[in-house]
Amino acid sequence: MPTATSSGDSSSSPVAGSWCSVSGVEDGPAAPVLRSERLLLEPLKVGHAEEMAPLLADPGLYAFTGASPVTLDELRRRYERQVRGHSEDGHQRWLNWIVRLEQTGAPVGAVQATMTAHSDGLAADLAWLIAVPHQRRGYATEAATVLARWLREQGAQVLAANIHPRHEASMHVARALGMTPTDEVIDGEIRWATAPTQSRHGASFGAESRSCRKP
Ligand SMILES: CC(C)(COP(=O)(O)OP(=O)(O)OC[C@H]1O[C@@H](n2cnc3c(N)ncnc32)[C@H](O)[C@@H]1OP(=O)(O)O)[C@@H](O)C(=O)NCCC(=O)NCCS
């Protein structure tokens, strides 16, 4: 998975610590099935490791994220962590989907969202990955757009992603979601974010607001 969010994988979490968080998001919504014109976003299951492992074995996927291909066993263990759905301290809600073509059911990638409650509202950090043979067909933009819509419906007031400064494709996706680059640099990646919106739900997930320091 790209390293734009933690979403259960603390080994690839440039976002961790970038926002001050408060507890109380672990009882947030479970990932639902999401659909777009061409894609089906299916909530992650450990059993997806078998069909995702060959897609994630391509070193070309990791040019900008610093991650590397994983074995099937490593992927299974990663998915076992991710399907727990929240960090141990309850500060982060982890939501993971695999992306399938609606027409054939073939898996083509994955998307993640890590939701965190902050003193100033609920934020979602996103990550997207499309397997090399399926890239440049608009799938990342389409999957991220449907995910962003759902996250906003859940009360997310800020959507963000950490992106390598030369990762043009990922910057395109971020722009399509309305994100712009911020001044924040995390492990050499630029933090992109949407302007905060007043969600119709406010900071949901029962999050308790608390003052906290910026990094
Ligand atoms: C980033 C990634 C998800 C994009 O997937 P994709 O399905 O090819 O993206 P899209 O087809 O939706 O293209 C998005 C935009 O980027 C552009 N683009 C795609 N690949 C590009 C490339 N290699 N160079 C420059 N622009 C590129 C497209 O033209 C499109 O632009 P548009 O919105 O103006 O039409 C994919 O490259 C990937 O999985 N990379 C590895 C994982 C990764 O780095 N994830 C991001 C972590 S933040």
C-alpha cells in the first residue's frame, strides 16, 4: 500500500504524529462497500491477501513511497493488523478497501483512510494504489473520489495525503479531491490537504475534543 496513511501498518506511516489526535474514534463506522461508475471498493478482508499479493509484488509501485514488495505471509499479517480497524490506543480509525473492476471483479488496487479526531475536527488521511498494468485509466482518481465523498458524509472535515514532491500521478489525484499542498513536510513528503469544511455531522465518532499541540 502507498505510505500516505498508517491504516494499520505502522511500518509505513508518514502521517503518524503529524496531527495531534484525541481518543474516541474507534467506534466509528465500518468500511462499507462503495461503488463508482467502473469500480467496486470492497472492505478489506485477510483473505484478500492471496489475490492482492501478485499485484503488490511489482517494485515499480514503490518508486515514491519508500516501501517495498511484501511476501504473501507479510501481506497476510499486514491485513490482519489493518482489519482490526483502529489503532491500539483508539486514536485512529483504519479503513481499508481493495478496488475491483465492477465489470469483471478483477482486483486492480487498494485505497485507505485513516480517520483521526483533532481539536479542530475530524480528519481523514487517504492513500491510493493502482497496480501498474491498470494505471493511467483514471482508476485512482475515481476510487479516491468515491472514498472522499463517503468520508465527508461521515463527518470528515479535512482530507489529506502525504505525497512525494515528484510524484506527479499522486498529486493529480490529490488535486482532483480538492487538496492543495501545505507547508508541512513529513519524511520528505509534502502534506496535501483540503480546506477544512464544516461537516453536517461535525466531529463525529463520539470524539472528545481536547487541546493539543501541533508537531
Ligand atoms: C498514484 C497512482 C495511484 C495513480 O494511479 P492511476 O490510476 O494511474 O491514476 P489516474 O489514472 O487516476 O491518473 C491521475 C492523474 O495522474 C496522471 N498520471 C498518471 N500517471 C502519471 C505519471 N506516471 N506521470 C504523470 N502523470 C500521471 C493522469 O494523467 C491523471 O491526470 P488527470 O487527472 O489530469 O487526467 C499510481 O501511480 C500508483 O499506484 N502508484 C504507486 C502507489 C503510490 O505511489 N501511491 C500514492 C501514495 S500517496
